[in-house]
Amino acid sequence: PEYFKIVDGFTLKEIKNQKRHKLVVACTAVWAKNVRLIDNMILKGDINRK
């Protein structure tokens, strides 16, 4: 991957410990031939609740 980060879902700052955060998101970008694919996936929490 071009990048892969685990971030706080509210601040988008990279995190080391998921236990301290209510919303945890995996963010990645990869190249597939000449197409750049970008995706995010919620690992923990609910985007509709703070």
C-alpha cells in the first residue's frame, strides 16, 4: 500500500492504542496498475454517535 494508517475517527490523527478512542478507522491507499484506490473502514464505534 501507498499508506495504511489507524486513526481516531473524529480527529483523523494516527493512534497507537484503540482502547482510548470511541471511533477507530483504518485508512489506506493503494495503486492497482494506473488506478489509485482509496478506502476507509470503521474498526470500532459508530459514526453517528460521539
